[in-house]
Amino acid sequence: MYSKAKVAVFGLLSLFFLPSCFSILSLKENEYILYRQEIKTDSLDRELFEPYLMQRPNRKIFGFMPYVEIYYLGKQFFNPERVKQQINQNREKYQKKIEKHVGNNTKVNKLIYKRDKKLKKLETKLKEGNFLMRVVGEPPVILNQSKTYESVRNLRNFLHTKGFFECEVTFKTDTISKQGRLTKVTYIIHEGVAYRVDSIEVISAQEDLNTLLSSFIQRQSKVLHHYDRDRLDNMRASIESYLRENGYFRFTRDYITIEVDTSQSRKSAAIRFVINVPSRIDTSKLNVKILGRELGQIAPDNLQGKHLRYKLTAPYFLVVPSNKNGGRIDTARAQYLQTYDGRHVRIYLADRKFNSNILAQQIYLHEGDWFQESSIRKTQQALSSLDMFKFVNITLQDNDSTNLTPIISAAPMEKFSFTSETGLNVVQGLPGPFVNFSLKNRNPFGGIEVFENSFRFAIDGQTSLTDQSQVYSTTEVNYSSSLSIPHFLLPKKWQYKFLQKQPKTIIGLSFNFTNRPEYTRRNSNLYINYQWRRIPYYRYDFSPLDINIVNTEKTAALDAFLAQLSSPTIQQSFRNAFITSSHGSWTYNDISSDNTISRFVRFYGESGGAILNLFNNTILKRDNTFFGLNYFKYLKFYTDLRYHYPLSKETTLAMRFLGGAVWPYGTSTTVPYEKFFFAGGSNSIRAWPPRRLGPGSYNHIDNNGNISYRFEEPGNIILEGGVEYRFKIWWIVNGALFVDMGNVWTLSKDPDRPGAQFTEKFWQEIAVGTGFGLRFDFTFLLLRLDLGIKAIDPARPIGNRWVLNELSIRKPFSGSNAALLNIGIGYPF
């Protein structure tokens, strides 16, 4: 009698082998399945050539083609005649319904919509097959000789664009199955020697263009050593951008012709970028009766037959009036304003009371400057970041001359906006409901401020602070209020000097109440934060003052438990505290949803208790209390680096490194509990429970002699890294394979946690976890499921730290190396 495991294996093998006869037996005479393609080159990367092959073999799993077999399996149940009959029946059915409701246009239109939707679905089914054929399976890729020859031509043309003008491309086909119905195509490429670039020059009939472009093209040509058509096209686009950044408003790349001369010397090419002039229109031949209208449609460049530079006049900033005023923009009423840096702008605010000086400083289109295309993008981004306008539209009027007048029109948002959100939050892997309310008041004081009040109520599933096996619900109530001001709160003479950095001053106040069976905590926070940006990727944050007052009421049971502990870090977290800090960060972020190389870099620094240095020792007690509250002096720094590298259209390699340290100074002997570093959890090292890895090689042994993760384990030093291979599986489902590594350590010896201190042998205490995950991308939300498995556990003795082999396949969530399921929202990094 077979065991369940044997039956499962037999069933799985049947999926691969038994249906394989479908694909072979269903082939017609002289038809062959393209099983594999190979590319052999002399030196170039084979992946460069794959996009130019006209056929792609079917997907495989361990060498088999299950998607093809699923297609044929579905084909056994597919009856096209029945689908045709369904199409005709639906046509007749809906035609009768439509005739019954003639005269009722609303009903008829609904019926037509339903009919067309149903017929479209059936016609797709008739053309592409049933669900197994169309969605799950894949039709077999039949070898097509004409497409093979077309692939050879594509490969040869591609090599020519890279300067390999004497290349050779051939192919051969081989059968790789006993039946002779599976074939492999091998493309053999001999590149030869690439033609080098001998010289690059720009030729124009306009001397001003020759002068302007001579040094520019020399800088660009330094990166071009061999002929490369793609790079030449990029240089052509760069010439267009460079001229449009220097006033040539009407210039486009269509005026640039690339000439390549390979006759001067062997295996070399001379490149010439020829700048053609606009065709000159002879106005004497225009119809006199409509001369005025035709002249108004002719660009000054065409009137003179040359590329002209355009200067800007004072721009208009026009606010679209509300509907009660008819929505008309009265440009004659625009205010002519001189800004703090001597520029001029004409502003019409309609029925809104915005600060004209602040709006003017967000405009990068200045009177007297040459036209720059980048200034339009910067102006749109700066005005949009104010959170005041639904849209910002910029047009340029030339007025039949080389003077351009920028006209910026903006439609304001509603003064008040209310948002609400309910859902399920995931905290430390456990779900809980929440509700958020937010009320936003725009421009409350006429200075383009944003005043926002928000309220949050949540019931979260939480693991016990003292026992990971206990799970209970906690209640959290939060109220926060913030005022965002679009400039720095500085003396007036300095205030407007930084407005083109998109500055913000945010003053915030919040109250948080947390109720857990172990304790209740009240946290009041007051802060002021300065933010500014350098478009588009750089952001700077500086908070000179951040004050937290923490009040905790503990239960008698928790008091008794804490009394048994000698660890000062856990005990300290439950004392009433007065925490002050100043902190700042520098961030570079170009990570986007596009499949491109992208980076995220953040440097963060924080000084705790610096404001307390303003007080004398009579107020600061020797026992580190301030008006009965514990205070702290500390320094904290960390660096967060992330890098995304696309391997193909549907695969990405993501990497992350995090390193930081925090330490007390002065009379303080520890830091606030929230300021420590923790490792483990869904956004950290996923094979360990949240905040319970480390520190160092320390392990807590329970009464049964097993390693316990009962307590959160804070550390002063963190080193953490991760690598994740992301790939698409099907539809909205993506997959990931990952490796996480890292740990936390203390700065000094902890008698209650032996092995926790950071030493020169820290590398022996790096924890390593691995695993795989699924991501469900719903566009508006990415739900993440990650299964983490320990590979190297520093809590084990040296020599026994490799634990991946202890994972039980039959019972992965139990045993000495139990896997952990992490639930998260968004990517881990």
C-alpha cells in the first residue's frame, strides 16, 4: 500500500509525463516544437541578442513543459461549435429583448452594453480557447523557418548598429527527442572587430550653433570609443536638450542628421552631426487677402530661415476662478509684482487669498532669462508640491517674436477636505482592524499653509512583551495636529532666500494612548521640523526640537515581573520619561515602479537631550530626572542603503544594507527604549520573530532547555543586509527568493546577556536567514507573505550554527528550526 507521500509524488509526475503525449500526438506532419534556443558568440553577452529572436520557446519547469500540456488538456474539453452556438443564441436572445424595449433608450443602451460584453467574452473564448487554454496553459511554439531567417536578419542588423559591420550570423537546428518532434535552434554569431570612432563633429550653417555645440559635443564624445547607433541617437537627443536649455525654443531633433563615413581608414568611422536650418517661407507669395492670418501662424524661425534664441518676459500666474464667477480669467487684473530677488511676475488670484510672494518664488521662469525646458518641469513640480492646486498648466506665447510669455494657470483644490480609511493592519505579523479620520484645511491664514488634524483608533493583535506565546488585543488611540508652512520660520530678511528649495516648516503636536493588559501608556509629542528638497531626488530634514513626555501605568503583575529582571533596558522603558532630541537626515531616492536601476540612500543623525544643556545642574538632578521625569542624553546615527537592479523585464535583484549605532553620554547610562536598534521581523531578518534576534551570540534558554524568544532584545549597534530576487509568477502574483543577514550588539558587557557585546569577532555572530515569498500586487496595495527559515543561528555554539538542515519538510512550522510566516504591506526594502 502506497503512503500519502508516494501518491502525491506519483500525481505530480503524472502532471508532467502522462499528458506529454498530447503535445506530440497533436502535431501535424512536418511540425516541430521549438524546445530550446541557444546563442553562441565570440565575446559579447548573449542576453543582448535575445530581444531580436522572433520566437520564444514555451516555459519549462525542470525541463518539462507543463503549460503546454495543460493547454492540450484544456483542448480536450474545448468545443468550438458549442461556443459558436452560444454566440448565435446570445445574439438572438438580446435582439428579442431590445425589440421589446424599443423607444426606451436607457433600457436599450443597457441591453446593448450587456450583449456586447457577453459576445466579446465568447468571441475571445472562440479565438483563444477555454480557461485552461487561454489563461493557465500555453499553446506550443511551433518552429517557423521564416521567423528563424528573420531572427538572423535582426541579429545581423543589431550587430551593425553596434559597429560590427563585418559580422557573420548563421543557425542550425537539431532534434532532441526520440520522436524527433522537439527541436533546438542554435544561432552562431561571429562578431568580428567593431569599428572605432575616429572623429565626431557638428556642422551647422549657423555660426552661433557651431560655437555653442563645439565644446558640448567634445564632452559627449569622450564616452564613445566604438560605433554605436544607440549612443549616437542618445547624443542626438542630448543636442536637442542642450539647445532647448540654451534658448532655442523651437529646435527639435528632427533638424539633426547623422552622417557616418567609413571610407577614410579601415575599421574606423567619422561621425558628423549636421544641424539643418528651418525652411524659410517667402511671405511675398502668400495670399494678400489672408496675409495677416497666415503670418500669425508662421514661426519667426521660418520667417528668417534660422534657429532663433527666445527670451522670457514676466510670467503670468493665473488662478482659475470658482464657478460662481463664471470661471473666467481676467488677465488685465493681474498684479505686476516684484519679488524679493528682483524678478517680476504678474499674478491674478481670482477669489483666493494666497500669498503672492510665496507663489512667485515657486516659479522658475524668470523675466530676461533664455528659455530653458527644465524650468517648466521645475515650476510644475514646485507648485504641485504646495498641495494647493488640482492641476498646473504652463503654456508659452511667442507673440510673433522671439519673446516668450509664460502663462501658468492653476485650479485650486477645495479649502477643506475630509478623508476616512478603515481596514486591517498587520502589526508584528498579527492582523487587527483600524479606522483613520483626517481633516485638512488649506491656506487657513493666507500663507499657503496646510493645517491637518487626524484621528486614529486601532485594535491590534500583539504578542506579549514577556511571553511570545501569548497573544492578545491592544487598543490604540491617536490624535495628531500639524501645520505645514511653505517657508522656513526665520527672520523676515532670511525667510524668502530659500523658497526655491521647496522648503517647509512643520509644527506638530500629537497625543497617543495605548492600553494593553500589561500596562497603559500616554505619550505626548511636540516637534518642529524643517524640510527642503532639490528636485527631483534629494530631500533634507532637520528637526531642532522634538519633545516626548511618556507616562506609563503598570499593573501589579508587570511590576512583579520587572522586579525579577536585572536588565536596565527593559526596566527603563516603563519609567516616566522626558525625551528631547534634535535630528536630521539626508535622503536620495530615485526608486520608482519603472523597471530601471534605482537607489535609495539615507544618512540620519540624532542628538538626544541637547536642549537640556540650557538648564543648570540644580534643575537637572544627579539621578537623571527632570521635574520627576527621567531624561536621557545620547547620540544616534545610522545609514540605510538600497539598490534595485533589473535583470530582465520581469525580474529584479534588490539589495539593502543598514548600519547604525546609539550610545549615551554625560550622566546618562542608557538611552530611551524606543531609540535602541532591534533585529528580526517582516521588514528585517525574516527568519526571526519581530525584535527578538540577538544581541550577539546571547541566547535565552527556557525550562525545557530550548532557545526562547520570550523577550524583545534591544542593541546599541546594528548591522543588517538583505538580497532579494523578485520575479513575476502570474497575473498579480509575484514571487521572491531572499537571504537576510545581520544582528544587534551592545557596546559593553551585559552580565545578564553574555555574548551580547560587539567585538572584533562580530562577523562570527552574523545571523543568516533565507526563504521565499509571494506578493499580491493590487496596484493600490501590495500584500506580502514571506516564509523565513534560519540558516545560521549565532545563538548556537560555534561549530553548530548551521541549522538549515534541521528544517522539517513535513512539519516546517515546528521543531528546532521552525519556519516563520511574515505578513507585511509593501516591499521589505
